[in-house]
Amino acid sequence: MDSCALRLSYPFILSNKNNINTLSLLNTTFNHNSLSSNSRRWFKLGSIRSSNTHNKVKDFDEAAFEAQRIALDAEAREAMAEASNEEDDPKAWKWVIRKRIWKAMEAHNFAQNPRPVHHRIPNFVGASSAAEKMRGLDVFRVAQCVKVNPDSPQKQVRFLTLSDGKKLLTPQPRLRTGFFSVLESNMLTLDTIKEACTSVGVAKHGRPIGLDEKIKVDLIVIGSVAVNPKTGARLGKGEGFAELEYGMLRYMGAIDDSTPVATSVHDCQLVDDIPVEKLLIHDVPVDIICTPTQVIFTQTSIPKPQGIYWDKLSPEKLGQIRILRELKNRIEQETGQKLPTGPSEKLPPTARRGRKS
């Protein structure tokens, strides 16, 4: 069967009877006129994978990858828990808000697995409804490439991005295994599109990219622990990866000030006590907030970061992320000047890693 693109709704099956490829939808013969425009999706059928892609999936050790991911996530959360108790931390006010939100979500059962939600971008009841509200936005509808964070509450956003025929750009968790991966529906089968929305699926089916990739991102979706609907001020879980990812995309020319930034949260994560004057220059504000019940356009006046602020980046953090070291070395070679380094930070024992080249 030659590769061809069709818009269709699901569930459906692709059968091959008497060597004739037939598309069946809900046990009836497929008729494109039976589909409403809202229920159609783009998939590429019968595409033949390259041998490299086939071998990559065949050789992928899913159990080992998942075991390592879970172990590293647990260590990272433990490290954040220790950091959140530092009384002399100038960012201690952020931890007060984060802990309040996490506690409330668990107490009122607004949280969904993985639980407990402490020290995570919290998954929440109604996350799929919030994703559908995002899908209804004009900025999502016209976007050709959407960058979405890899956390659980944005899983449905990643699925809708792919099922609507868009290019999905997603970071590898905590940037520890590389940089970004690109996924497109024509890289996937009907059976693997849902799997591709998970960390394991990204590792199996995604195409890793580097700093030289020529890509234009039309919409950024980031996870949040708390967000102010009036100012667009946002708090993540405290590791700073959303800011680093944003800064590197700025360096690549993939985004600019006009690229909209959206987040999806539970209504209980809307707060009014994030002081704008205490935000740092690298903190990323959001333009759009989608909850299960509403869409909010913040009209934020908070400036967006212009890149990586090396004077704010500690040598310990730099030592943890290979792609950042590569970028720093590249800029220093291009400019002939040594970039500044931020003040040293005391990392909790579980976060201390031997530097890998």
C-alpha cells in the first residue's frame, strides 16, 4: 500500500482482506462524507518505516529505560524536597506556594496519578478537559509545531497535537538524556500514537534533534504548579527546566517574543500571591491558561526571557546537563569570550552526580 494521508475519526481498523486494503470505521465501510470536520484527524497510513527506525524500536529496552526513569525521578523529587526546606533560600517564598497547592490538591482529591503530587507538575482531575479547551484555541488550531512538556497532566495535549497532524516537540525528561525529540503522525502507526505521548514512547519513536535543527515552534505548552491569571506569573516544580528549554529554543531561533506560551492547570492552581517583583529574569510567564472550566488570556506584561542567563546558572547545574555545556562551549568558541558563571549552589546529596562528558 502506497503511503497516503487521510483525515478520519476513530476508533477504526485497517484490514487487509484478499490483498485489498480496507479501512473500517465502527464496523462500517469508511466513507469520508460521514465524518464531521471536527472529528477528523490526520494519520499517514501504510507508511514504511526506515530500517534505522525499525531497528531503533526493536533494540529499545523499554523495561530498563522505565526503571532508570522512575529511579531518577525519585531521586530528583527527594533532592527537591531537601531544597524546599532550606530556610536561607532566597526563593523560599516559591516553596510556600508550591507546598500549599500540592497539599490542597491531595486533601481535596483533585490530584490524579502519579501520586502523591508533591514535587511534581501535578496531574489533576479534568486534565483532558483542559486539553480539549486548549485544542479549541485558534493558536492551537493554526499551529504546525507545538512544544509540550513531558509531564502527565499534558499527556492529552501531546496526543491531540499528534492526532491533529501537527509536529510535536518535547524535551527528554530533565534534559538528562539529551535535548528535544520530534514526533510526527507520519512517523507512527495507529497502535503507537498513544504510546508516543509517554516518556517511553518518545524515547522509542521520537527523532532526537540537536542545537543546529532548523525548526519553528508556533506554540509552547508548559506545566505549572501555580499560576496567576491576572499577571501570567507562573511557578513550576522548582527545577528550572522549563526556563532552560525556553532559553535554548530562543538561541536556536525557534521562538521569539511573539510565540504564545500556554499552560493547563486545575482551577485550584490559580493563585493571586505570586509577586511579580520577585520573579527572576529567566522566569517564563504564560499568555494563556486552560483549566477544566475556563480559558484565561492573561495579557501578561512580564518580559519573556531572551535566552540562557549564564550568570544565573550555577556550575553544579551546568555540570548536570550535557546539552547546556555543549551550548556554552559553542558560544565561547564562536565569540572568543568566556561566558560568566552563576554562583555556586549546594545540591542535595541525591542530586550530586559525577559529571559526564
